[in-house]
Amino acid sequence: MLAEFFFLLRKAGLRVSITEYLTLLEALQARVASVSVDEFYYLARATLIKDEALFDRFDQVFAAHFKGIEQLFKAFSAEVPEEWLRRQAELLLSEEERRKIESLGGFEALMEALQQRLREQDGQHHGGNKWIGTGGTSPFGHSGFNPEGVRIGGKGGNRRAVKVWEKREYRNLDDSVQIGTRNIKLALRRLRRFAREGAADQLDLPGTIESTAKNAGLLDIRMQPERHNAVKVLLFLDVGGSMDDHVRVCEEMFSAARAEFKHLEYYYFHNFIYESVWKDNRRRHAERIPLTEVMRRYGPDYRLIIVGDATMSPYEISYPGGSVEHWNDEPGQVWLNRLLRAYPHAVWLNPEPEQRWSYTPSVQMTRELMDDRMYPLSLRGLDESIQGLRRPVAVAPLAGAPEPAP
Amino acid sequence: MSSARFEGTERYVATEDLMMAVNAGITLGRPVLVKGEPGTGKTQLAEEVAKSLGRPLFEWHIKSTTKAQQGLYEYDAVARLRDSQLGDDRVKDIGNYIRKGRIWEAFISEVQPVLLIDEIDKADIEFPNDLLRELDQMEFTVYETGETVRAHHRPIIIITSNNEKELPDAFLRRCFFHYIRFPDAETMQSIVEVHFPGLKQALLREALNAFYQVREVPGLKKKPSTSELLDWLKLLLAEDIPAEALRASDKRAIPPLYGALLKNEQDVHLFEQLAFMHRRNAR
């Protein structure tokens, strides 16, 4: 039963490990959670899920799975959960009766008798004798037991009517799209790669101590270069037009990247990448920098991040002269292709929600050109894109895309 | 394994799921990882667990520069170097320069201790990974002396995180996890009850109302948390502010002594603007 639950969790995309599963079983064996479903729920959650953003998904799986299980239990307990039976045993059966049953056949028999008793009472439920008479002690009030398996209630004082996991209180935490710069910075920080480069201008304390010790106590000073983030990033940002809706998130992304990377070069483009880009939006028509110049200036060790919604007419990607702003001799896809060959570690971040991508042909085209390295500009997307940046893009050679003349 | 159970204390209101995570951790001898908004009592949890179970508490507060090794021990090479130049006799025994870390201290405790590793996310990304073996096997070796330190009793380990960095999977797999949610009004009432018994019902109700209203103001940079509410109540009590004064804040005026709730000038400014707009609209 739990193995099934385990695989269901994994199927729902919760990466629960075998260790955690075994821990849960161990905890159950150690009786950390006794018989209540609530306790089991809390225990399972604490053991299996390590991120509050995933609580909601866990709740959903738990609810779905245990609805099924309750049905399985029907045959056994005639819709009366065992844990409840145990608690009711003391209430419904007198001391004498219990002793009698105990002498007859122990707990199994006791359960059966208790179930019998309950079934009788269920029949008389509306008549209102014992069943309702116990109202003060019954945990589920006058409405009695609900065959749907809705919460039975714990000990006294527990007034909740809905199962905890069915409330889905954690839903607003799930991979929220709202991201502040701090979060982006942390996501980008994953890209850090520390290296010591440049002049040796810092005292290497452990090195000094070691070599001094080897030197029989005679001081031998060692120096080393400063440790810093060696990752280099080339950022291309789409501006204007449909990107206006996403200004805030792009600004956040941009300022976070600026703070996080020492080697960050950024350029702007409009809708799609053509033969030239610019650094200053106010003088975008006067001061254009040829893309070939960019590719010559920055080596292939740069990581390429393109931010844009890729929402435009497909012509703007695939035809010469497709650009909305100027006449381009070569189609945009040729230029993107060249860029990707120059910078194989590349991703495209799209501020449009992922669900909408499939409705826009140009997004699909761009995605194919990017070898599927398109990610939503959310925290999750950023995380994934950092993964994507680790391996190079496989660029398919485009027909009719000669190398640009140097 | 231990049979001790934590069930909250008279100074700490523990929810059912929190108790479950802590008790599972105690029973199976595995660390409990506690996350949550700042000010929801993560650090206090360890203190209360230690107090309620009557165990000694070892606190290890993590900073961005903390290394995992420092929790085990530190070898003070500089002191030894100095002593050697001065011809001190202590220099012959390397053990004189080994300083015990908090984990070591917890390991050699006579009774099962509670070990708090506070704000683990402050440290370097690799920090939790460096502790895996020590927390699993509950032993480590001092390289300088070759001595192996083994825990007398598996400590009850409580780890807190503010979620500033993601923790490695291998580490998470070994922990029980609990996320302290911001308490709802009902739980909050019992928390306040615990801290200020006999607080006038009317005052408490009005104060809680005002507090949750402040929390709901959109765009606040830092929402007031439980600990700030408690501070504020302390102030209200000290100033002997009547419940009626708080009711005015029902209409989004600024609550008295708001300095305890709002912690940066942008928020105060925003709040004043909202109050002003509201007064104008009300007219």
C-alpha cells in the first residue's frame, strides 16, 4: 500500500528517494505515528517532502491516493475506519462486554462485534437512540459517520471538519511566478564558478603556515590571487513592443545579473536578433554594434542568455527583410544560428507563461532554433536554465547560412 | 532510540505537525530541518525542546564564513607557531591547540543533548554536504591526533533555515522537514495567551485585528511577524493603551506604537499614505 503511494508521489514529479521511503517505514515501525490518519499524514510529509513549495502537490497526491485506499478498506471494515473503531471500543462496549469478547477471541473478534454494533446503530441512526445519545462524546457530531471518508475527527477539542491535506493550504507557495531580485540572484548564483586568477595579492594563510612549519618555524610568506566568480555572461535583452508587459521582471532579472556577475556584457535587440544590436536604448538607431563585432570581442567561454518573449510574426524569424524596424539582408534565424555556434552554452528566457507558448508559432520556431533551451522567466525556469547552460547546444546547420565575412 | 516526546511547553505553542516532525526526529535520531518566515520561532524551538525534555542545549550559529570543520574542531596553528617561537612547553602536545567545536561538545555530553544548527543556509552551498557523515555516523576523526570522537548519545539535532539557499538533496534526504507556517488567528491567540497570560480579551482581539490588517497591506517590504507582534503587545501593555484606541486602526489609520511592527521607512511611508487616502475617502 505504501509502495504504491511512493510511486504515485514519484509519478507526480516529487522526487522522493528510497532512503526517505525507508525512513518513513522505520518511523512507522517505531510507532512515531500511531493509528490516526492525520498523524500519518504529518509524518509522511515531514519524511518525504523537503520543500514547502511542494506541500500542495503532496497534499493532492495524498488525497487522491487515500480516497482510493479508503475504498479498498470498505470490504474490511464496512466503511468504518479501524482507528475510529478502536477509540469507540471504549465508549460503546461496556467493560463486561469487552472482557467477554476478549475471552472469546481477542481483538479481532472484538472489532467484529463492534462493527456489528455500529451497523445496528447505523440502521437506527435517524431514530436517534444510542448513536445520537453519545453525541457529547462522538467526534463527528449529529451528522454521524460519513461514508465518503470525510474526516472522522481526532480526540476532543479537534474541531476541524476538513482533512488537513484537502484544505491545500500550501497552494499559493507552489513555484510562484513572483520573483524578487534576491531570489533571482540566488538562482543565478548557481552559475558561479570560483577561480583564482590574476595577481597574487592576498595572504595565503594556510599556505604560509604550512611552508613556515616546513621551514622549521622561519616565516615564509605565501601569496595567492583573489578568489572570484569566473563565469562570464553575455545577456541579450528584447526591448519594446510586446516586451513592455514584462518590463518589471526583466528589470529584476537584469539588476540581479548585474550584481551577481563580474563579467556581464549586455546588449539590446528588438523582437529578434539580426545583424546588429545596441547598448543604449536612447541612441539605438545611431549606435549599433554589428553582431559579428560582438562575437569577435567575446570568446566562446561566455554563457549566452537571451531574454525575450519571442512573440512576433514568423516572417521576422525566417525571411530576409522580415524585421519590423529595418531591412535585414539575412533572416533572423541565420543570425541566431551564428550566435549559437559562437556561444554553445546558451539559453532563452521567456517572460511569457509557459502555457501560452504553444499558441504562438514564433515561440515554437525560436524554441527549435534554441535546441529546446527555452525556459520561462520564473524561479523554476531560471533554475532549469542554469542546468541548461551547463551543456552546449547542438546547433543544426541551417541551409543557406554561410559564415559571415570577417 | 529514545522514548522522550515533545509536546510543546507552556511558553511555546507547537502545532500537531511540528510535534510530529520533532518526535519523529527524536525517535529515529535524525535531524529535523525547520524552515519558515523569520520570526516564527524556529530558533526558539530548539530551546524549548531542550527545556521540556530537560536536556542540555548546544547552539551553533552559522555565518556566511562558517566552515563545517569548525563545528567539529579547530586546530589553532597560529597559537602553536607563536608558542614554538617563544619556547613554550605546551607546544609539544598538539592536543593543546585543538579547540572543540559545538558538535564535538554535543557528542561528549553525558546525557542526550539537543544540538541546534542555526540558519544553516547562511553558510556556503557545500556546507551541509560536509556534515553528512558526521550527522549520519555520529563520529569523526581528529586528523591531527588520530583520535576518533564518537557520540555518547545521538543528539537531538534541530536545524533551521531561512531558505536563502537551497540545501543539497543528499542532506535533505536525511532530515525530517517542517515548515512553520505563519500562525492563523486562532493559533496566534494561544501564542499570545502563552506569553501574556491575562491580557484583556478586548485588547487582544483588537490588537490581533490590527496586526493582521497590517500584514495584509499589499506591498509591505517586511511583513510583521509573530515576534514583532509580541514586542508590540509588550509595548501596548507597558503604555497601557486602551482597546478603544486600537479600534481606530480598524479604519487603516496608523496603529499606536507602530514602530514595533513596521521596520523600515518605506513601509511606514506606505502605511501613512494609505491611511491618508483612507481618511480622505471616508470624508
